[in-house]
Amino acid sequence: MNEFSSNGAYIDLVAHRHPKAAAAEAYRTLRTNLGFAAPDRAAKVILITSAGPEEGKTTTAGNLAVVLAQAGHGVCLLDADLRKPRLHKVFGVENEVGLTNVLSQNLALEKAVVQSAAGGVALLPSGPIPPNPAELLGSGRMKEVLGRLAERYDFVLVDSPPVLAVTDASLLAARVDGVLLVIRAADTRVEPAQEAKARLEKTGGRILGVTLNKVRLSAKDYSYYYYYHHRPGKEDQVRL
């Protein structure tokens, strides 16, 4: 359950494969912070996108889905990147049938959603790449699909193309409860990030927050994590 992105970056479901890793704990912190980001109006349908490509939106979407499912929530992960879909590879499922079949051929949702082996996450893969992704994502049928998924699951996470590359993410932003913008630390420039935020808000998107990806932790930062998560030795055990 992993793959390499187009630039060779390794996409890993660390929250599923190594749930005790520091990176998995970071995704659990993100899960917790989602509740604080929308205290007055809960966000069930969340778009996860980035300003540009290779910033970690698919990795974030996949791992966030896993930690939400690990907490007992019903989660559907929707691959709305109809140009370069990757979630089916990350989760190891087929992509012959998916969202595009539901949108263009009225295929029943039940026949397109698959149950992944990663902690109970349901996945709606993209399906075959269409010639008109923006038209499909902006259709009334897409709005209906999001509504029906929201009725069935506690959370619906939507992975989309980058904001500045094509219009798809902006179209979806107005149809979800909130948007999580992923930024690659020490790589994403301020101006493109600001432009992405402005485009999402212009179409009515509600920004829940920003996720900083690929942060380099110092040895001291790691020591804080392992201080609380290491296996206790004999000296740590309580004598009765």
C-alpha cells in the first residue's frame, strides 16, 4: 500500500503501516485539530488540495483517512483528481470503475465504492480518466454524489488536483464543508500559497487550515515524542 509519485517521492500510508511512528502521531494531531478548526459548523466533507503538485496532498488525504477510521469513524476517501489519480495505487485497489462512471454513466455508488484493507477506509477511486474532468466535477451529479456520501459516512475526504494547475479544486471548494491546504515546508513559496488560498475563497471555499508537510524535525523534537511513546523498561515498571 504505497507508490512513488511522478517525481519519485515515496507515498506511504505510515498511519496504517507504522501506527506508532512519529509521523503517524502527527496525523492523529491533525485529526484532533480538525475538531478545533470547525467548532461551530462541523466539517464532514473536506477537500484536501495544494497550491502546486508534489506537495503531499494525496499522502495527507490517505493518512488522515486512516487515522479517522482508527478512531472509529466511518470514512470515505474520494479520488477527485481525474487527471492524475493515485489513491487507488496507494491503497492497492483496482481503478477500472470509479467516480467517472458514477458521474457520466449513472453507475450506482454501491458498485463504485470499495472497502480497502487499510483500517476500514472506504475508497471511491477516480475511475477511467475522462476528457472533461472540470465539467464532471462541476456538474449537479457531483453535488448529488457528495451529498449521498455525507449521509453514509462520518467523514468524506476529497483529493483533488492542485489549485493553481487547473480549476477543478476551486469548483469543488464551493461544494464541500471545508478545505485543508497542504504546503510543503521550505519548498512552497509564499505567493503561490496565497494565490491558492485566494482562489479557493473566491469560489466560496471555507479554509479550515493549512498542513505543513515534509517538516524536518530535529533530534530534540524526536526525543520529545519517544519520551512519551517508548516501551517502558524494567526501571519504569511499578512494583506492587
